[in-house]
Amino acid sequence: MPDGPQAPGSASLANPRYWWYQARSDLMHAVFARYLHPGHHLLDVGSADGPSVGWLVAGIRRTAVDLDPGGLEEGDICASVTALPFRDAAFDVVSAFDVVEHIPSEAAVISELRRVARPGGVLLVSVPAYQWAWTSFDVAAGHHRRYTRRRLVAAVEAAGLRVERATYAFASTMPLFIADRVGSRLGLRRPEDPAATRLPAWLDRWLIKVSRVDRWLLRRTDLPFGSSIFLAARVPGEPAHPPGDAS
């Protein structure tokens, strides 16, 4: 059971109803909604597809950046996360959902995300968890590494941000995740094209229901384990101009 097919070229565009995308949207809302407010200008890096951002609160101005033009809409931009075509301190909130692990240099990508966030602004990040869970799926997905919470926090703090929340997610489906990864390691299941991952409809529905345990918990506390990590960090300083003013 992959922790979300994330192949180069936005695999979720080909498979948007996969349970993991729907569940992740709910879990992100539980963790990240408090950092977004009407009038904010959000730069959404590497997630131009709907499953990543369906949870966003009303009144947010969103600009998407992605290397894959397939999910971009009018006003969005096709560009690399390591060379964002924006001035410094342009956005109230910068998000990178399952992006950082795709870039060879984590320091370079986090530094670039920080560059375009305003003083007092917020960086929202999600990454896959645990290097021990590395399989051929990660290779097919274009990953360079997986994370622990400690490693992600250290990387973000090294870029000069102040971490406000860092939690694992998908704890409730962790037993199935472990079984899937062990099966892959033992050769009991064949490598899949991440964009083509399919499950029976009943299993999709069941996994979404199980993940609601995480949603309930994440609204109240951090989770000590899980197959993903969510992090929110703040750029030091006070905004030089009102939220949403990108001039």
C-alpha cells in the first residue's frame, strides 16, 4: 500500500480518487487550516493538482507552481521549485506538499521556499516518513530520501525558520503500510507505476474511514509515528505590508 503515488509528472492527475489523496486532504486541513486566513496569498509549489489543495479555506488567493503543466490553470506558472520566478518575501504562505524529497539538495529547496515567504509568513511542508521504508516505489516516484520528524525539523531550522508544529500522519494505517513495505522488500509484490496504483473501491472507502481516526487526533495533538510528516514553520520578523499584498 503506497503512501501516496507521487511520480514525476503529478501522478495524482492520473489517479485523483486514490484514497491516500482524499485522506491526506482531510489530514492537512486538520493540521494546516489554522495557518491560513482570508486575504492570504498562498504559493502552492509542486501541487497544481486538485487532491493536494481541496481543503483550502475560502478567501485564499492561490498561485500554483509545477514542472508539470497538466494541472496548471490560468495564472499558474510552470517552473522549478529550485528557481522560483518571484521576488523575495512575496507570499504570506508557501506550501510544498510531498515536494522536498524529490529535490537532490534539501537545503537548496528549503532555502528557496523560505526566500519567497514574507517575514512573519508560514511554510507548510509534507514529506514521506522513514528511510527504512525505502522500496522500489520510492525509486519510481523520483524520491531522493525519506524523513524522520527530527531530520525535517533540523533541515527547516537550519534555513532560519521557527518550527511551530511537526507531526507524523497516517498512524492509523501504519500496520498496512509496514506490511506493504515488507512485502515489497521480500519480493511478494511487484513494483508499480505510481500513477497507476489502484485498489478495490471497498478498500479505498475503508482506508479513508480508518484515516479519520488520524483526523480526529490531529485536531487535538501530534502523532508519534506515521507514514507521512506534516510541518508548519514561521519566517522570523513582522510583515512589511498587509497580508495578500504581493506588490
